[in-house]
Amino acid sequence: MITKDMLIKDIVEKYPQTLPIFGQFRMGCLGCSGALFETVEQGANAHGINADEMVRALNEAIKKRA
């Protein structure tokens, strides 16, 4: 399960199927150095995104793959 306090880098490495979700939320995470050390919540806040909505979408993406 993905939580707001997880590092973006760790999520993308463990669940590559989440990349399109980050894209839907207009977070080009792999191209951003912030992805290396920012949590989902920090990244969402920096981009004006609702972190709870993003976490729900990310978790849906990994459930579909399970």
C-alpha cells in the first residue's frame, strides 16, 4: 500500500505501473530531482495537488496489477 510519506523514487521503482498516474496528476517525476528525496505529500504540495486523491489513484493502479 502506498502512503503519503513514501518517497516518490521508491514508489516508481517498486511499482512502475504508477508512472502514468503521476503523469495524470502532471507530475513528471522521473525528470525531477525532487523525486529522489521528496515524499508523495511533499511533491503533491509543491505542485498544488491533493495528496489524498493522488494516493488513492496510485493504490488503485497497484491493485489492478495484483
